Amino acid sequence: MAKTFLQVQKQIEQLQKEAEQLRKKEADGVLARIKEAIAVYGFTAADLGVGKDAGRVAAVAKKAAKKTKKVNKQTSGAATAKFRDDQGNEWSGRGPRPAWFKAALEAGKSADDLRAK
């Protein structure tokens, strides 16, 4: 026999109550382990990112992470020169062709002639 809408709604309600009871039971165990770790290792509110300095600590950490990311982005983006001319001009091959490269091609040189060795 097929269930009615009301029967399914009642079953959902019962399952939600059961889930909440299980969540509370598991949360109690987690909280006990956290309290034990705090006692053993001597963590402070600041260490855990809570308390009056939590916002400041989080902001400082976020700023430091952003700065690190910016530095990594700058250093990882640097490309080695793939093309060089006799005057010391270099080009990585990325982006638009520089004027010296275009001028060398117009003067009869090939890209292979300018390729860095």
C-alpha cells in the first residue's frame, strides 16, 4: 500500500527528531575531546580563534595569507626568455610581440634566429 503525504511528513518529522538526538550525542563526545585537548595542551581562546582578540587574529592571518599568495603569484608568473637579440632585448614569447622582435622579423630574421640558446 502506498504511503500518503501526511504519513511521509510524519516520518520525516520523526527522522529529524532522531537525527537531532544523534547530533547532540555526537556533539557531546566531540566537546569532551576538545575540552580534554585544551586541558592537556594548554590552548587559550586566542589559540582557538575565539574570544575578544579572535577577529584581530583572524584578520592578521588572512592578511598574511593574502600577502603570501600575492608573492607566490608574482614569482610563479616570471617566465624565462625564449627570444633574444644582439642588443640584449628579451621576450618570453608570452603576450604581444615587442617592437624589437617585429623589427627584427621585418629586417629578415626568423623567429628561430632569435630563439634563445
